[in-house]
Amino acid sequence: MIFDPDMLYHTLRNNIKIPYVGFGTWQVINPELMKKLIAGAYNEGYRLVDTAAAYSNEIALAKAVAAAGIRRDDLFLSDKAWNTSRGYTAVQEACRRSLKKLKTDHLDLYMIHWPASKKLYPDWAEINADTWRGMEQLYKDGYVKAIGVCNFKEHHLDELAKTAVIMPMVDQFEMHPGLPQENLVKYCAEHSILAQASSPLGNGQILSNSQIGQLVQKKEKTPAQICLRWEIQKGVIVIPKTSNLARLAENIDIFDFSLDEEEMLQIDSMPYCGGLGIDPDEVTEFG
């Protein structure tokens, strides 16, 4: 995909439009904080809101949207099925539970939160395929406008392709300066899968990186703005999270500047400098 600097939305291959910048709600549990952040995010121009069953905040999010007087059609709502809901029937039931908590009749994007781990499941590919069949059914039945996955690596997607009727439209995974995930981003682009950065700022250490600092002075932007701009110029959707209203405004204010080729390469070449670092093939605590 060729990135247009003036484009605020990406169009998925089924013609659904998704904003390039979203608001991530991970760790936002307090209902009053959720109300403040959702109202603030909407006022700043955010239209994509990302949640998950595992975040335990779907009810708080629904109440926050209602309190802010936001029309459902004005939001792109993204949710995820947790690992205890794998399988054809279980994932459909999980979606319907989330819809009830969110007080909506559809999701704009629904994703599998984690692939079945090789470390835990010898039949991981079959488990993923069965869960994906349930996702396809949700899409066909109109409960969701787009379906995707999270934390799927190339081999997970290759296996899924053997049985899938509809391939994922989105793959959300950790990606940020110092962890560019070049091969996975390229794979997604080649297969018309939109890459989405779930941790676009890593674990925060990137914000004090000296190489980013050089660009901060040059561009007169914050470290977070430099990182997020780098990602969207790669055609990657970003969903930064923050509980600070000032940072909320900064994180979406990234469409009035650009990074040139040399500056992009400078960030591309950064060594690893902090992140979540969870390997979907090795992790056990999510099973």
C-alpha cells in the first residue's frame, strides 16, 4: 500500500474504512477515568476505540460512550476474543457476550487475541483454524464488519490460509521503533492484511531514546509523535494508550508533518530499546 500523508483512514479489502490512529483502552478499568478519556478522545478526533474481553472494561466503555452522547455510527469499535473462547462455537458466544456488554448490535472489527501456542498445544494449527471458522461465521451473520487476528506470526497466517475462506483483514501485533517487525509488516502488505501496532510506543523506554531525541529537536514534535508518525508512514495503524488528556491530544496530532526517507531509515536502524517482548510461540500464561 502507498501511504498518502493526507489520508486519515485506511480502507480494508472489504471496503470498510478504519482510522489510522485509535485509542487503546488496555488497563483503563476505572469507570470515571474511562468516561473522561472517551469524551476527551472523541473531542480530539479519535474515532477508533480498541478494547478486548480480557481488558474487563467493555461495560465501562459502553457507559462512557453513552455519557459522552456519542452516536454508535460515529465510532469504529474494535474488540477481541480471549483464549478461553477458542473454537467455532465458543468464539461466537464470546462475541455475543461482548456485544451485550458494549450495548451494540455489531462490532466494526473483531479479532482473535492470541493464536494457540505451539508450546501448549500440539494441535495449535487445528485450534486456530476452528476458531477462525467461527470468526468467519460471525462475519457472514453480520455481527462484525471485519475480522482479524492479534499476535499472529507468518507461520500462523500460512497455516490459517490452508483452510480459511476469508483471510484476516487485520493483524494486530507489537511493533515500534527498535522492533520494526519488517518481515511481518511486509507479509501483511503482500497478503492484503492491514498491520496494526498494538504497542506503538513499546514500554515507554523509546521515548527517552537519543536517536528519537534528535528528531524531536529537528521536527519540534514529541517523542511519541515521532514514533507514531514513523509507523503510519509505513502504512501501519496505531492504537496508543494513555490516561493523560494532554498526551491523548498529542498522539493524534501527527498529520501536519512527515519524516523524509533518511529520517525513516534512521528509525528503522534503531536497536531494540524496550517493549513487551511476548513471543506468541513461547508464551504459556495466556493459554
